[in-house]
Amino acid sequence: MGMIEEILKPVKLPNMVRIRQIFDESKVEDVAATVRAELERDEIASSIKPGMRISLSCGSRGVDNIALVLKTIATFVKEKGATPFIIPAMGSHGGALAEGQLKIVNDFGVTEEYCGCEIISCMDTVEIGKTPTGLAVYIDKHAAEADGMIVVGRIKPHTAFRGEYESGLMKMLAIGYGKQYGAEACHFEGFKRMAEMVPMFGKTIIDNCNVMFGVGLIENAFDKTCIIKALTPAEIVTEEPKLLKIAFSKMPKIKIESGDILIVDQIGKNISGDGMDPNVSGTWATPYASGGFQKHRVVVLDLTEETHGSSVGLGMADATTTRATGKADPDATIPNSLTSLILNVVKTPPAFRSDKLAIQAAAKTCTESDRDNLRIVRIKDTLHLSEIWISEAMLEEAKAMPDIEILSEPAPFAFDENGNLF
């Protein structure tokens, strides 16, 4: 037994209880039909002319039904006599490399075979205009050379700032289409001004390029598509802020709002741009947004396979495991941090040899807590919050909440012989 194990051996962990949080489960039942109905609006369909070459965007998040949505749009464009192609529109993600970005979209099922059109992954950008303040705006070279652009993306609250437009179509234009160079230009003055910069850059692209329309997606608390809206360029400007408010109301959350320790089984870029969504976890990397679960310590146990080595978000944990740090790839992680100008998200917290040791370390260092009755919440990740675990000290509070069901009796953490959770 090493010294770390010796120091942490006396730390007792509480019994845990599995619970179900009840959220609105309504979703779009026929995604392809709903997309087609939106595209068939006269003001949308009429923008597609025979012979046009049109770019469609695919971002870096794990958006529900994204492959089906892009396939349906590509098919519709071809039926109108035009030629669609898809570009990875994800700023600096994928290690800011064309092959890295192509792998991300392919892993989402967005392939040339499935979508029935070419995918062009390239990091080259061109200047398409200047903002009213004189800042140069850049977008993907192939999108700029196309006859039109269809911007596709999920609308949801951002992880680092608040504004009229957060994550969504305007941001996809400003940062996603901008690739690494354009994204860095938009981030140049930091997140303090992002609420201003995103619409300024996005509107400059709308004014200087043929943005034909957008397709905005909203997901429910179960990560399922619940709203699909096609928006004209003018409607992107006027309607996206309204859709953002709806997205806020659909987000999952930890219904018991505070505790001592939050355990997150896995983080990754497919979960959130910050690895774990601070709108849920409260792990904010900037002072320009707030909310989420209030706690003293955060433990991150692992990285998702789909994050491809990006450990963005690990720096917001107080403890982690060597399993997680062993999967971290600096080349997949640091370019994103350098582009967004935030370094704390990629720091490495103390890494322990097992889940048990990492959790015990968090428990031992909760100096402002009742260590005999620790309030602990454990979640799989910040997207999947229907069934979670709470410690026994939180059980009575959970029983009093009408939108929580108790699924198990209190029981100890289930560690294997190596100290890792089953």
C-alpha cells in the first residue's frame, strides 16, 4: 500500500441511492418527415436553384439525429437540382486538423455513403468581409466559394457566456464555419465580449455570403430531438433568441440543487464543448455565466471514447483518475484551448489510481462539510440525467420532491477489486 492509499484508507464513503428524475419526454417522432415539412416552406425551398453548389454544416457535438437531418437536407437539395456537400464546421476542434474534423463527423454517422454527398474537410479560410467595427471575418474556403450555405446546428445555452445568441446557428456561422483561424478571430477579445462578437460576426457572414437558410434543432432532457425549425436568414436573426429560451426550458438538470461532491463518470467533446456542461455541473470556466449544481468538489472519472483524446473540461475537476489522464491527448486538447483563450479547462487535476481513491480524496478535502453525512451526487455525464445516484444524506429531500422517484435502497459504492466503480 502506497502513502496515498494509507492517508485515504480511513475516509468512509456514504451509502448511495439510485433515483429517477422526471423530465418532459416529448420528442419529434418522425425526424425526416419533420425536416422535409420545414424545407418545403416556400421561403425556404425557393432559395434552392438548379445547378447551385451548396454547403451544409456539421458541428463537433453529439447532436441527436444529425446524420439523418443532414441526409434529409442533402436529398432535398438534390431533388431541387442542386449539388450539396458537407463541411465540418467546428472551429478548432479535432485538433484543428482537417483529418481530425473529418473523423469526428464520420463517427457521428455523417459519411458520404450515408448522406449521399461529398464531405470536404479543410482548414483553409478566406476573408469574406469586415464587421461594422472593422474586424476581418473568415469562413471555410469551400463554403465561401459555394453558391450557397445551409447552416445546421443545435440551439442550446452556451457554457461560457450569456447573450441573445449562444450555442446555435449564429455561433455556427461565426465560429464553426470560421475554422481555427476564424474562430480565433471571434474569440480574440475573450468571452467577456462573446455575446457581442458572435452576432456581429454571424450577421457579417449573412450580409456578405449567400446564407440560404438555417435548420435549428432543440433537444429535450433525454438528448432527443424535440423541435426542428428551418429559418430564413432574417429569421435566424429574429427567431433564434426565442428558440434559445425554449432550449433553456428543455435542458436537463440536477433537481437537488446543491451538495458537497459531484462525481461525473465521463466527460468529452461529444457531451459538451467544455467536456461537461456547466449549465448542469456548475463548473464554469469564465465569470460570464452561472448556474448549475452548487458543490465543494468535483470528481471526473473518465473520458468518453468519442472525445478522441480531447480532455477539455478536466481542468475544472478537483480530482480525477490515471485512467482519464492516460487517455488525454495534448494535440487534441490544447489547440481548442488556445483558440478559445481559456487555459484552465485543460489543466490536469490530481490523478488517482482508482475511482475509490479519487472520490475519497474529494471527501477528505471537503473541509466545510459534515464529513459523516456527505451530500454526494453521481451522474454518468451531463447529458444523461434521468437516472442518477445521490448519497443517503439527500434521501429525505429527494422523497419530498414530486418529480423524483426512488429506485433503490441505500447501498455502498460498488467498487471492483481494483477500486473502480462497476
